[in-house]
Amino acid sequence: MNYLLPTHVHLDHCGACGTLARKYPNASVLVHPRGEPHLSDPTRLVKGAGELFGEQLMQRYGLPDPVENSRVRSVADDEAIDLGNGMTLRSIWTPGHASHHLSYILEGTGVLFTGDAVGLRHPTFPASMPTTPPPSFNLDKAVESLRRLSELTIKRLCTPHFGTLDGAGELFQRNISALIDWRSKLDSFISRGLSVDQMASELIEKVCEGIGRSVADVPQYVRVSIRVSVLGFVGYLKWKSE
Ligand SMILES: [Zn+2]
């Protein structure tokens, strides 16, 4: 294997890089320049994730091994990465979900590796929703990245949360609409003085109303994701208003 290609340095995407780099000693780890320092020293990633998810979940995750500095290289925007056998992967910087986020398209195939730029679709819960975590979620950049992806000719999306999706061009616009909708809901929650937990509950209720499902059907994974997204989105709105 020549490359390990995490789309960004959240632990559910890059947490195994140190382990995999040991298993594949010839592989380079390619990452957005803003993510580069965190792979060789994951201290801040672990601290941030611990604050969000709590001690118990972090123990289940396990701690990431650092990647040797010499094995990590940053990826420019629109960089061609030769995979051999005539296959080329092209990088597309897609900040928004995180400042260090990028996606990849396999040239000539229309296969797009989205990373978290397109949010979350849980296999047992038919809503597609944004993922807007702290500390670097940025609404304007997320929308701009989705617009950029929507201009590509795409046949298949490979999404980490969860699975592949064919002919899903409208997913980008749906994501943009959901981000704008969440912004107006969160603005109203903030003006009503709701706590983060109250905001997450109301948002879960609204998501369920939108797809005609009961709140009891919402998987725990989705509940945690929505709460983390509320934290990130509210942090962004506060930063914007300062
Ligand atoms: Zn992420």
C-alpha cells in the first residue's frame, strides 16, 4: 500500500492511521496541511474528543498511535495522486465540517469519497442530516464546499456515515437546505435561552417530524451526533456574532 488518505483528522477518520502506518511501512499518510501536525502529535485530538464524547466512549475508541513525522505529507487542493494501474485520485479541499477537511474523486470514474462534507445517513433512520461538530465547523465554508462538489460529474458517492449512494446529485442541495434550516432553528433556540441538551432534543423532534418517525426510533448514534452538531453550530454562531 502506498498511501493512507484520511479525509480529515477527526478520530473516527484518522484514529487508526498510526496503527495502519505500522502495518504498511511503505505507505505515506496524506492529509490536509491543517491536519498534518495532529497526526504526529494527537494530544489535542484526544483531548477534544474526550471533552465531546466522555471518558467511556474514548475507552471504547482506544487511543490513537502517533504517526512518524517523516511519513506524513500534506495534500494541496486539486492535487493528482497517482495510485498506479492508470488510476488517479484528485484532492478537493472541502472545509466546513472541519477546517482540515478534504474529499477525493477517482478520475474518470465519477466516484467521490466525500468524507464528512455531506453529513450523515444512518442505515436504520431515513433522514440525511448535517454533521457540524466543534471546534472548527464553519457554515459558509460548508455550503461553499457542497456547491463545489455539486459541480462535479458524479456517479457514486462513498460516504463514511454510511455507505455508497448512486446518482445522488440532489444530496448536495438537500444538505445545503438542511444547514440553512438548522441555522434558523438554532438562532431561534438561542434567542429562547435553551440549553444545549434542550436544543438537541428539539432538533431531534423536528428531524423526526420531517420524516414521520417517532423520537423513540432515533438510534443512539444519531442522538450523539445531533448533540455534538448543536455544540459545533452554536459555537460557530457565537463566533460569528462576536
Ligand atoms: Zn468528522
